Amino acid sequence: MVKTFVYKVRDQLGRAYAGEIRADTKEAVVQRLRENGYIVTKVEAKTATPTVSETFSGLMPVNARDLSVMCRQFAAMINAGLPLLKSLSILAEQTSKPRLRTALADITREVEAGSSLWGAFTKYPAIFPPLMMAMIRAGETGGILAEVLNRLAKHFEKEYELKEKIKTATGYPFVVSLFALAALAVMIIFVIPAFADMLNSLNIEPPLPTRVLMAGSTLLKKYFLIVLLALALAVAALARYLRSPQGKKDLDRVILRIPVVKEVVRKIATARLTRTLGTLLGSGVPVMQALEVAEETSGNSAIIKGLARAKDSIREGEGLAGPLKATEVFYPMVIQMITVGEETGNLDSMLKKVADFYEKEAKYTLDNFSTLVEPLLIGFLGVVVGGMIISFLWPLLKIYESVKNI
């Protein structure tokens, strides 16, 4: 039975290391550590119940930044002349993400048992993307693993920066909208009923806007669970549909018709695809395999369709530019630069230049998007809050007039 063991070791220079490793027995752990050149000082089975923080950290996904750091460290150790197994073992010890640590420990065992490096990585598709596995295979086959890992590190760094920019641009509108909906719900459920009771006690007929709010409040309070269940079912049904092939196509089609969002999506899609293809081709991955990996990682139905056509086009001896132009996602400049790259034989470097340019353009567009959305949100909140204030003030003015006339 495989167990988790906690160990402490020292290397030949006396530096101390600690970590966890999975094995059948304590003796197997000691033997493995000694084979990697360590002096074992302590090995014991891990039996303690995981803390809350450990439980949550185990659920945290491995992001592009984690992969970038891992690839950078891996490349540095290989360039320093460390054996592959020892490099993998050190990576497993040093990483802070439990999921990544477990995967690297298992990969170390697979390689130790005779598996190829890329073959061991393919057993964890939920952690390591197809791009990484294809490039590791090319680097391992061509004897340029360290160079490929450095390219992967740079690729993941760019990907992480772009994702963080998207989160920053969309986070503010999301939070503001959430607070607005929460405030609206509180007013409808708690404030309006109390206000309605006051009007009824004074025998005052409320105006139409106030009556609409009061009716909505009564309906929501009376059928709150039913409304909540209906909303949950509607969201679940929509999410299920959007995960289906047809749903993804429809969503991509709708997104590419929204004026401001369309430009953001086009630039991000262009940067991501050209970066992926340029990195793969520059690392020696064959064109057909590079297109298959790009197809898996693109996430856009129009691009997937274009890349499928591109594979057929290349099989027939034609180029990449024509099928990508037919998608109507990419800008004319992108198609022209790909055409020039194919004609001059520098497609990989041309694709990287395109990726650098459109990553900057995407960040600039996202900044403009945030600047545009902010006043729209303020206007929306002003209309909602202003409408509710008017609905409250109108009856109060009637009360004031009736008291004044007395």
C-alpha cells in the first residue's frame, strides 16, 4: 500500500532539505533518497490529519505562474549538470503546490522505472497542458531539453500576465454589479415591506412606481425559495448548454458580435494562438503536431475550425495563412505576416513578433475597456438607485401635502 512519508535529508555540502514522498515502505524511501545522493536524517510516515490550510491548498489549481517557475528551475538544474532524476526530485521538494508536488514525485518514479520524461508528464493532463508535453517531447528527442524548458517558462509567464490583466479588467465590473444586486435585494426584501406597511397605516394610495416595487417585493418574499430554485436551475441549464459543442459555438458567435468585447477577444485569441504556434515551431515540434496542440488549447470554435482546415491545407501542400483568414477572427496584418513568414522560412519568429504586438494591444484594449465600463456602471447604479429613491419620495411628498393641508 502506497503511503506518504515525511523526510529530512542533507546533501554532500551539508545543506538541509525536507519534504514528502510517496512509497510502499520506509526502506524504499531511504533507498530512493540515498540513490539521489542524499544523507538521510529522518523518515517517518505521515499520519497526522491535514489542517484546514493544507486541505484548501490541496484544492488550489496549478496556474501558469507555477508552471513557469517550475520550468525555469528545471532548466537551470539541467544547465548546471544535475542528473534528470535528481532535478525532478528537487523540484518535487521545492514546489509549494501539493498537486504539483504529488505529480512531480510520481513523474520521478515513472522516469526512474524507465519511462520517458514526456511520457510521464502525459499522465497528468489536468496539470500540464498539451503544449508543455509536446515541447518536452521535442526537447527530449532533440537533446535541447533545457532550451525548450526556458521557452516554456517564458511562454507561461506571458500567458499568466495576460490572464491577470483580464482578471483586473473584469474584476471591478463584476464586484460592483454584485454589490448592486445585493443592495437591491436587501431593499426589496426588507426595506420596501416596512415602507408599504407605513403607507397602508396612513391610508395613502401609492403611485404606480411604488406599487410596482411593492408587488415585486411581495412576490419575492412569498415565493423566495421557488424563485431561487428557478434561478439555480436556469443557471445550471445555461452552464450545461454552454459546455456543449453547439453551446460553445453559439457563445463564440455572440461574443464576436459585441462591439467592444469583440476587439478584446480577437486580440487575446491572436496573441494566444501565435504565441503557442511560435513557441512550438521554434522548439522543433512538427507543423501538424503544433497545429493539433494549438487546436486543443485555442478555446474558440472559429479558430478550431480554421486550424482543422489549416491541417488539411498543409497536407495538400498549401500554407497556413488561407485557412486562418477564412475564420474572420484574425486581423489582415496577422495573415500578411504569417504569409511572409511562410515564404521566408521564418514562421516561428514571425509568429512570436505577432504575439508580442497583440499582447500589448490586448492589454491596452483591456485598459480602455475598464475606463469605458466604469461610467456605464455608475450610470446603471444611478438609474436603479435613483428610481428607487423617487419611488420612496413620491408617497412621502403626498404625506407632506396632506399634513400641510390640515
